[in-house]
Amino acid sequence: MSLISERFALAQEENRALLIGYLTAGFPTMQRCKSAIAAMIDGGVDLIEVGFPYSDPVMDGPVIQRASELAIENGVGAREVFEVVASSSVPTLVMSYWNPIERYGVTDFTRDLKAAGGCGVITPDLTVEESQEWISASQSLGLDRVYVVAPSTTDSRLANVTARCSGFVYAASLMGVTGARSALSGAAESLVKRVRAVTNTPVCVGLGVSNGQQASEIAKYADGVIVGSAFIKLLAETQDEIEANKSLKSLAEELSRAVRR
Amino acid sequence: MTTELIGHFGKFGGRFVPEALITALDELAKAHREAQQDPSFQLELMELHRTYTGRPSIITEAKRFSEHAGGARIFLKREDLNHTGSHKINNVLGQALLTKRMGKRRIIAETGAGQHGVASATAAALLGLECVVYMGEEDTKRQALNVARMKLLGAEVIPVTTGSRTLKDAINEAMRDWVTNVESTHYLLGTVAGPDPFPTMVRDFHRIIGDESRMQMMELTGRLPDAVLACVGGGSNAIGIFYAFLEDKEVRLIGLEAGGDGLDSGRHAATLVGGSPGVLHGTRTYVLQDENGQTRESHSISAGLDYPGVGPEHAYLYETGRAEYRAVTDKEAMTAFALLSKTEGIIPAIETAHALAGAIEIGKEMGPRANLLINLSGRGDKDVQTAAKYFGIPLE
């Protein structure tokens, strides 16, 4: 059982969903990114997702786009991503578009991520059809492999994709890109139901989740709640490091309370 | 089998997209396959091409230009005479008809120079579809006339202010729109790049260029051409004219990429000659990228070639050696631009001028006995301002 699977099992015993927090590696700076992650963990985030900044993030809305641009300008690459992963004190995954991984070398990437203490990778634009090399490389090192499924994904394809997932399945709450939404659609709950019909792997919901009310709604039917843009927005808005980390921590606390059923 | 490799050209092509788009791509691939087999669809498209596009396009022999190209006979396939002024209309009408066939009412498109945007807006007007065009903010300023054109045709133009604010980012933004509105919307991609089925489908809509040319060359010269030349950005006009000759191994296929300030300068858009294999915009192909896999900015005087990727079928033809690719600098292209204007009375698009520069070089290499077929993919009206500035012709 992977570290991530253990966390889900534990959360189930505690009758709560896991809180998963996302930050773009090296945003706004390497040092502040690491201290922000520590603050999020302090506030109750259970798992961390470190985003590998990419020049063409088609799944991301403006907040993560701008964070990625800035991180790239700061010279963030694979080495920095691993450094941020290594700094995290909870189980941590990398979220990366495929090209940076392929460019680094698939086998090298899994090896170096493992060495940095990483637990898995979320690949938002890698289809299962193109995953042969990825599946064998990740499997041999015991890294969890998380694919993103969407409300438009057909049942037969859900079965096909989730069969290749480990750790958890990332269910996109809506048709669209990342970024806070004021209201969530009903699409998430029915997607989670359809995922559960084809797999026993835990299901987490992300995209558009930004506050405790939304998190508590999702925690009723999903195993995990993923929040990204809301954390990054706070970090982007607050220049002072201590102030920023304080508000990150308090958002994490609010969300962490909300995921308890 | 759902796990078999679909839409590949050797190791290139495929689908690297959010799962949210898979259903739409499957639906599109199916609609395209069925339409290809459906005589009524083909008839409707051919009728549009005959009565609206102005097909078949003619071939003009460039006799005075030939004197500057080693005396080789130069034949120009006149896609510049199509309605809207370039080959782009072939693909746009095909995809717009498919959009209706799929019961969708809205199309979105990306555009660099504005040619594909104008063609998309035109097809939308003709077929009564809603049309939104994404265009990098930089490009909307440089190509204000084309922005006005699209608006006159009833399209909405959205300036893209993210990333490098050029074609690459317009594609990103169009994909984000598509992920969000996929149920009502078709993404009318303008080149042979992107996830499967786009590279195959867009090629199928442009292959008419090569199919016509092959017959026309047989009629005109009694034989196949010795070489077929075309400019390559994404590569749609090139694959369109190459495709009919792929099996004719004796015919050289030569793609001319945008060399910008020269390959050594690093400021170019020659993706095959100066890039490396990677993944961009949903497909595995050659990409201009740095050591972290970040897409590098491309540079070319020609907005239509200014793209850091290339169609995956070109990557395949490049690696297998079936087609050759060379880079042409801005300067060489502009020299050819002026030369064709002055020797033949045809002002080509600056994109197309790259193919003409290639013809000068290849003509000299192959000599007077060679017949060269060039895809004259677009006309240069849109480039008059850029050219005037380049050659120091005052506009006031």
C-alpha cells in the first residue's frame, strides 16, 4: 500500500475526506513557496501537489497561468520541483503537463522524484493511450499515477482510465479550467458516482473549489477535496511573507474543518 | 481496443489532451470518417469549392521568375486565387460543414496573421454559425485590418493577453474555451497540428491541392514534377500538396521553414531543422523548446509561419526522409517576395515567399531540365504594409 493509499484509509476511519493543496513550484520564489507549503500543512492540508510550471498550461485558468509564467521566469525547472517536493513534510505529488517530464526523461524523472521523497504524479494531458512508458516507469518505483477524468468522460472510458490510476482518481468538478468558482455544478457528484461504479480507488474532486462551504459539500461524497488557485491567489495578493502564510494557514484551517463529515 | 495507438504517424501524433476533450475528439473523428464515406457530404463540399472557393485553382508557369532559378521550369499552384486569398478556405469549409453535421452551432478558431481567422469567419457567415476567433494581442495590433475584416464578417475577436501573446497562446486560449464549451462548440483548428483527428482531417481537406496539381502537371508537361515545394509553419498547405505525391518516390518533396534571422541566431521558427521531438498542443511532434521542456518563442517576419510546433506528419516525413526540409531566412524570403512581384505580377504572401526562395535555390541545384511545382499558398495583400516597411516604401 502506498503512503497516499494509507492516508485515504486513515481518513476513512476518521470519517473525513482528505484535503489536498496545490502550489506551483517556485512561486512566488523558491523560499516563499516552501514556507507557504509549510503553512498550508500547518493549517491542516493532508497531501501536497507541487505544480511543474509549464509554458502552455491549457488546463489552467489565469491564476495558475500567471504563477507558472512567473516561476518559469524565475528559472524553475525539474531540479527546483524536486527541491520543493523534498521540503514537504506530508505525502507529496507532482502535477505536470507531459512535455517537461518527457524532456527530462521519463525514467530519470521517476527516479529523481522518488529520491526527493515524491509519492506520485498527476498528469492532466497524458492520455492512457500514450502512457505505456509512463506506466512501467512509475510502477517499477511504486509512484502513484493519477489521471484526471471529466464530466464528459464516458462510462467505458472511465473504467479504462481509472484501471490505470493508483493513489486516487482526480475528478474534474466541471467542464473547464482551474480557478475559483462561486458555485459548483452538480456534475461533480454524478461523476464521482460513476467513478465509484468502476473502481475502488479513492476519488478526489478538484477545479473551482475555493472555500469551506464548497469543500464540505464535496466531502460528503468524495474521498478528497483539491484546492489550488485559491491558495495561489492569496499568495499572489499578499506581498508580505508572514501575512501571506498566515492567510494560507487560515484558509487551510477552514477547509480542513470543512472536510470532516 | 481503446488502448491501441490512434492517429499516429510513426512515433509522432496521438493525443495529449485533458480527458475532458476525448469524447469530443472521438465524436469529431467519427463524424469525419463518416463524412469521408458519405457521397452527399463530398458533393456538398465540392459544390461549395466550385461555386464559392473558385476551385479548381489554376497553375501558372512562372517563366520570367525561372530565369532567376537556374532556368528550371517553375509551376505555381494558385491557391492565392481562392476566395479569402489562401489555401485556408479548403479546410475551413470542410470543418464548418462537419460542425453542422455534428449539430453544433458555434465555432472557435485561433489565428496568427488573421488568414485562418478571416477564413473561419467567412465560413461561419456562409453557413450561419456563431464564430469566436482568438488572436494574440500583439497580432491584433499588427494585423488590425484583418481584425476589422473578421468583425465585418460577424465574428467576435478576442485578444489573448497571456504568455507571449501570439499564435501559440491563441491556441492555448481556444483550447481552454473548447474544454469549457465542448458540447456546443467545435474548435476549427487551422493547421495539421493538434490532437488526433486534426492532423489527418485537416490534411484530408487540403489534399485537393495535390490531387488537382498532379493531374494538371500531367496535362501540362506529360509527367510528374521533379520536386514539389511548399512553405511550412504548421504545415497545412505543404501536406495538402505533398500528399498526392507521397507514393511517387521519384518526386522530391521539399518543405521550407521560416529561418527568421538565421538558424544560428536562435531567432527563427524552423521547428524541424532547428527543434527537437516533444509534445505541444496535444500532439507529439518537433518543437522549439528549452532544456526544461518549455516552449521557446519563435521568430519570423511571416506571422503565418511564426509557430514553435509543426504538424506530426511532417515530423514523420522528416525522420523517414521522404520529405526534405530547409530553413529560409527573412531576408531570402523577402528577396523572393520582391522578385515574384516584379517578374510575374503576382504579390505572394510572405509565408509563400519562403517556398519561392526555396525554388530559387533548388532550381539552381537541379538545373534547367527540372520541373518544380510550388504551392503558391496565399496572396500578399495582407502583407503590403510589412513589405512596404521592409523595403522602405513610404505609405503616406
